[in-house]
Amino acid sequence: MTAAPRLLAALALAAGFAAPALARDASTGALRKPVDRILDRAGLDAAFWGVEVRRLRDGKVLYARNATRHFTPASTTKLLTTAAALDAFGADHRLATTLQATARIDGQGRLLGDLYLVGAGDPSLGQADPDKEKPAALEALADALRAAGVKRIEGGIVGHEGLFAGDRRGDGWDWDDLTWWYGAEVSALSWNDNAAELRVAAGEREGDLVVAHRLPESRYYSLRVTATTAAAGSEPALKVTRAAGNVFEISGTLPLGGEPWRGFVALEDPALYAATVFAETLASRGVSVMGAPRTSSEPLPPGCRELGRFEGPTMAELIAGVNKPSQNLHAEMLLRLLGARVEGAPGDVKKGLKAAAAFRDRVGVRDDSWRVEDGSGLSRLNLIGPQGLVDLLVAMHRHPHAAAFRASLPVAGQDGTLKRRMKDGPAAGKVLAKTGTLTSANALGGYVDAKSGPLVFALFANHHTVPGREATAAADALMELLVRQ
């Protein structure tokens, strides 16, 4: 070994991280033939595969294919976002959404001015109780306001979103993603995932309009229903489109007696959505609001005082809410929170990416494996190599918040996006990994509890033309092979 590689290895070990192997795509070892058979199965042999499997105890690379190449990572990008956020905030940090006002409360319980609903970038706001129309956060804030003696607000509810700045969506997002919850706009004041649930059932008779329900039943958005009930046994042909702004059109057909349809649509201007629903929540509790809801990103006026507060889950719980279900909006909010925390408010994508890159450098992840444009992986401009992702996973294995990071990952056959995968085989409960899925791109990265000891891996399948389930089946077969090692 020459002096330079020896120095690199020494520095990596001194920092507490496994020294990266220099020969990344060596095709020797016991795993070569069985892994190659899995990846080169019929239909997937033309796919662009990237794989690295590394032993945690000593950093030895057990298998590599195209490990230094770049791939579309899809939602495995969230591993970087959540790791950097966990590092910056700590596992126990909580974000607090507050009510602020400068106006006084008179003897009749009137707040003589506006009330600010101030977003702290809490991505979980509105998710405390998913079975209720008005989740606990807004209810708790309304109760706090009443406890402060407010019975009437002479001004309006101002949804304050000044903690974040910049574009509400990521570079490289597909336009047809933007109607749905996974392409929702980003705001520091985000409620109910900036989305609404639609439920559609067939009518009583063929030819009837379908029956549509929405949750919450807010005046903030509306439905235009033209879909009809088709003959029993026919194929459903329901279509939901954004007609204009927050007006959605439900067209097409749904068969008589068929399964109801359920979907979640993204709403524009999230802070105004939150302010509107909060005004409706206040009205349901007997607090009238005289002014119309509006939004602001300007600094809060001087002299604001707090009239209510709602603290969200811990950061450990928030990153689990990102990684287990692969929640795009929450990841994008964490990226902007990271930027605000490290680079100063207001947070934006550029600051978040800069902070994430600094985190990678600090924990020993080499920068040449990364080009990241968003926090969620929805962008097709992202590029990550297997080597770089494994470096990150090794670093987080040795991180002070390693337990919280591992607990955030889906568990094979048990929860999250791996709940229905590897349920009945040897990998069940022994693979903790983040999935990634885009058209013609599948990914998986995480940890394996193998017989010989823990392994860390990254796997990417790009440019395949088979259904995604075939690529995930190959990934699952690889996991079962690794568990037996």
C-alpha cells in the first residue's frame, strides 16, 4: 500500500468510521456467483444495477457491482435528509407551533386584531389523530386560545410561514405528481400533509352520479363531480384532476357494487389551508373570527406575545414518519429545517443541501458519490452511488443517534414500505432498509442481520422496463441470500 492510501485508511479509522475498500468492483468471493444469478435473471439482465455489500465490523466489501457509478436513488435520498436532520437537532428535539398576537384582549374577550398561527416547520401537524376530522393540534391550539380568554377575533387568522423561503416544490419533480399528496407543496406551516382525502363510491343505480365524500369538509377546496355509475362488473375508469386552484374534478365511471375509491389530493397554498381550517376549528368551539384568513412570510410584528403552543413529536419520531412510510413532504420540510438550523433562517433547499453536504463531509462520506437536488428523492435529477450510500449508513451505524436512525427504517415483513415484502422468508425482521421507487428505478439501502454478523448494503436498479415488482423481487431475493451469510 502506498503512503496516500495508508493515510486515508488511518484517518478513517481514527474518525471512528470503517475505512472504505479501494477495490470497489472486485468480482471475487463467495457472493459473486449467487448474487450475479439474482441480478441477471431474465427480464432484469439489461437493467443498470448498482450494488455494494459491506461487512460492518471491518469494512470489508463482500460484493460490488458498479459501486462507484451514479444512479437515480428515488426515496433512498431520504436517508441523507433524515440522518443530517437527526445530527443537527438531536433525537429529543420538538418543534412548537404557536399562536401569537400583538393586539390586546378586552374585557369582553375580544382580540382586537389579527391572530398569527406560526409554523415551526412541524411536518406532523394535523396527524395526531387520523380518525378525526379536526386533528388534535388545531383543537389543542383552539382550546389554549379560549383558555386565554378569547371569545372573538376582530381581525383574521394569519398563517405565518416565514421560517421557510424559496420554491415550494423540488427541481426535477414531474408535473403529473403535483395533483397528489406525494407531490404536495412545502410550507413552514403545513397541516394534514397539505392534502385532503377523497372517497368515491358508486351510486344506487346505473347512470347515477357517483357519491363523493371529502375529509376535511373545509370551504378551502371543492369538488366538481361528473363521474357516473357504470354497469356492475365493468372496469372502473375513475379520473381525478385539478380543474383550477383547489377545485378538483372527478370524472369517468365506477361500476355498480364495485369497490369504493380512495385517494389523497394536494392542496395549493398550504399556510392558507391551515389558517382556514383553524378558523373553522375556532368557530366550531364558539370563537368567531371576523376577518378573512390570509398568510404572511414577513417577520412577526414587534411586541408579539404567545397565546398558545402545540409541541409536536420528537425528531426521532419525525424521521421515522419520513423513512417508514416514505413521506415526501415531511422529508422536504426536514431539509428546509436543516437549512434554517445550520445556515440560518429562513431555511430553503439550497441551505438545506449545503448543510447536508457539510454533514456528509464531517462524518467521512466522500462527496464524489452524490448529487442531490431535493430532500425526498422525488426529483429525477438526484444521483447517488452505492458506495456513497453505504458510507452514509456506516457513518450512521457509529453515530451517537444510531439507535434512533435504525429505528426509523422499515423492517422487512413488519412495517413501513417493507411490511408486505419478505414476510415469510428468512429475511423477515432481519432487514432494516429504506426503499426507493420511481418509474424504471428501484432502490433499497440499509442493514442486514446476517448469520456471520451485521452487513450494510445499497442496491439500485435503474433503466429496467419490467414491472417494479420484478425488481423488488430480485432485491428481496438478495436480502434472503445475505441473511444466510
